[in-house]
Amino acid sequence: MLKEKHKCVAMVGDGMNDVEALAEADVRIAVGDLNVVLSVADIFLPKGILRLPEVFKTARKYVSSIYASPATALVVKMSVIVAGSMCLLPLWAIIGIGDDGSTLIALATIGTILFRKS
């Protein structure tokens, strides 16, 4: 069985004879509009399987934003800690940049990744 050999199994089906296989998969992609398939699907492609590359492209963008945002916040916080320990920043700047600033920079990172035209 595929699940024993691989960590994650994706199944693409139209629901005519593959509802059980879709239900067993980790990622279930439905093509078509049968109500049985819609109840078990994670992703629904009403315009057909040709939209699947677009789905994967969007998923990659979201995953990259999940990794980039905490990394950016960590870099900002570490920079503020170093600058603060060297007395290069006043206390209010350390608190403001370290907390609110890193949050705003992380949100900006997410925004640039998700909304860039590519």
C-alpha cells in the first residue's frame, strides 16, 4: 500500500469509482461535481485537472511564507538583542522594535510572498 511506503499520499479522482481511495488518501483532490466526492475532498477543481499545477503553485507560496515569516521575525529580534546589549538602542526602541516591529516585518514578509505577481 502507498501509505506504508510513503509519508503522504495524494489522490485525484472524479468520484465515479474512486471514492474509497479518495477517503483513504492524506490529500484528496476532487475533479468534477459529484456530491459524494465533494464531501470527502480537501481540494475541489471544478474546471478540471488542468488547474492542478496552479493549486501546487499556490501551496508552495503559502509554505514559503510559513517558513519566511518566523525567520524574519527571529532575525529582527536577534538584531535588537545584540544592539540592545551593546547599548546602541534606548529601552523604548528595544521593546518597540523587538516586539511590534518584528511582528510588522513578519506580516510584511507574508504579504510580499503571498501577493507578489509571479
